[in-house]
Amino acid sequence: MTIADPLNSSQTSDRSFPRKPLEEPKPALEEIDLQKYWLVLRRRWPVFLAVFLAFVIPGVLLTLRQRPNYEAMGKLQFQSSRVPSLTGVGERIGELEALEMQGNPLNTEAVVVQSLPVLQEAINNLGLKDKEGKPMDAVDLAKQLKVEPILRADVLEVSYKTNDPKLAAEVVNQVMKAYMARNILMNRAQAISAGDFISKQLPRARAEVDRIAEELRRFREQNRIINLERETMLMAENVARLDEQLNTTQANLAEMATQAATLRQRLRMSSDRALDMASLSQVKAVQDTMGELQAARRKLATERTRFTDGHPTIAILEDQISELNGLLQQQVAQTVGPNSQVAFGDLQIGETKQAVVNQLITAEANQLGLERKVEALTALRNAYRRRTDVIPNLGKRQEELERDLKVAQETYEGLLGRLQQIRVAENQNVGNARVIQEAVIPKDAARSSKKLILGGSVFLGIML
């Protein structure tokens, strides 16, 4: 006998007919029965009381042991330093600036106020001790000191809470005092550092001024510069004047050359020969010999009309004329040189011809003088023109040296002025912060946690 499987039958039936889903039973609502809890409490009140007192009694004892705390508060105001820029390169001493774009410089100063060196100085000044009588650790003081920036104001609020109201005020005031002293020292240290830097730069700046000034002096001395602008004007005037003189001299030279050529043509002799004739006409010995020679020749001509050529008188006169000719040639050679070609007829010129010779000599002398004057004027004009061409380059170089000298002098004077400002800043006891509110001894205790402790112990005792 085969027994049918109810599961299979159910599956078979499921294929034939759809089955409705089963409904979940609804949880029964739990009702709070206060009378039931009251009965439990009456039955278990010793346990409840023991647990309650186990939490409440320590809370009460802790509350009773707590001493009232007093909180003193002071305020520091910060402002940009009015000490001028000392190095001249944009560094400002003591000015509040954040290194990060979103940084708050007041937060940085708050960290400085709570720094260990500041707190340690306050501890040393007040002689603070811990519970064991040892000097208080700066780390412990930092835990109890609160420094917070006031919103939308350049002010820091410094507060300290302790059970001694007088000590609370003294700690706040001493911390602010230590911070102010350190802030002033930092500003003075920056001034001293800037002063040392500028003191090292001053000799170099002074040496640079002296070097450029000496270079400018040598440049002016070598190029004979006094005032280039004035010199340029004078050069232009001199060149124009020399051109005018040169044109006039060249015209006179041409006129004198024409006059000399005309005189040479009239004399039909060269200038050298005319000069020799003029020179011989001025020598008395030559003229005397010429006179004796002429007299002997006239006498010889007269005697020849009386005697024949072989007569002793004729022979004596011929010998005399020969001696006079030799003496005359010797005198001519001594006067105008042995190579001179002077004929006897040239020595016998009349007053008219002598005047023409003198005019020729004067004309040629004037011509020679004018030629030399033209050469001198041309050379001087060319020198002025060369100087005029060089002046622009000289002016440019002089302007560069003068500009470099001015910059060096301004740099030196600026450094000297900065150094004087720094010397003043080094002796100033000025910082970028000031106390706008000193801490006073608080009269009332600060809000304590006694109620919170007592209420918490009661709540925990009831709950447990």
C-alpha cells in the first residue's frame, strides 16, 4: 500500500490551483503596567537603593570636594607695525601676514602666545609650583590656558581658570607681558639683522660710487670734456667761421698766384732767378765790385781808342777787368750759391726792373703765406669736424656714466637713510600687539560642573 506524500500532493495541487500567501501574526502590543513596576520596586527596594546610592554617593562626594574655579581674562589687540620697511626690498617688520592664502594670522599669534618659551617665562616670573611643590611644567600650564581670536576683530582673548582668583589674573597678565616682551624682541631682532645687512652693503655701495666717479673723471680728462652741449654749439660755430676764412684765404691765394705769374711773365725769368737778383742787389760788396768793373770797362774802351791791343795800358786794364770778374763771381757764389746761373747783365738792372722784382718776391712770399694759412685752416677745420663727429658717442658714454653714478649715489644714500631708520628702530620698544584689557581678579566663580556631576550620578543610579 502506497501512502501519498502530502508535500507532493501539495505541489500537485499548487500546479492546479493558486495558493494564497500566509498572513504574518501581528505582534501583541506591550502595555506598561505601572502597578506592576511599583510592586517590583516594593519587593526589590534594597537592591534598588544599593545601586542608586552606589552612584549618587560618589557623585555627591566628588561635588563636595570640588573647589570653586575662577576665570580671569585679558585681551590683546594686533595691528600692522608702523616701523618702516628697513631693507628697501618690501620686507615689513612685524606686519601680520599669513603664509597660506586661507590662513588666519591671529591663529598663528595664538599659537605663539601658548608656546612653551612664553609660558616658561611666565612660570619663572610668577614662581608657579605644582601640587608636589616643584616648578610647574609649561605643558601643564598650556592645557589650562585658553587663547581664542574674537570673531571679526584683530583681538585675542587670553583666559586662565584656577581655584585662586588672584593667581588666575596674575597668570593671564604675566603671559601677555611675556608675549609682548618676546614680540618686541623679535621686531628688534629683525631690525638688528637688517642693520647688519645694510652695514655690510654700505662699504660696497660707497666703493661703487667712488669707482664710477673716478671712471667718469678719467673719461672727461682723456676726451677733454667740459660741457658737451656747449662744446657742440661752439664746434658748429668754429667750423662755419673756418669755412668762411678758408674761402676768403683761397680767393686771396688765387689772386696772389695770378699776380706772381704776371710779374714773372714781365720779367721773363723764374722766381729763383729774380730772388737771386734781388738778393745781389742788396749786397754792397757786389755792387761796389760791379761799379769798379764798369769803370774799368769804360776806361778800357777809352784807351783802346788811343792805344793798340798790345800796349801795356790795355794789358793792365784787361788784367784788372779779369780780376774784378773773378772777384764778382766769388762774391755772387758766396751770396746766392755756387750753382746759381746769374749773368753779368742780370746784375745791371734798372730801378723799374728792380721794383718789378721786388713786387714778384713780395707776391710769392704772400702766396706762400696764404698756402700755409690754407693748410692750417683746413687742418683745423678737419679737426673740428672729427671732434663734432665724435661728440655724439662721447655724449652717450658720458650719459651712461652719469646715470650709473646717479643710481649708485641714490643707492648709497638710500642705504644710509635706511640704516639711520634702523638705528632708531633698534632702540624702540614697539611691537605689533598691545594689551587693551588686563586681567582683573574675578569676584564670582566660573560656571562649575557640580550640578552636571550630581545630576548625572542620580540619572545613572535611577536607570541602573
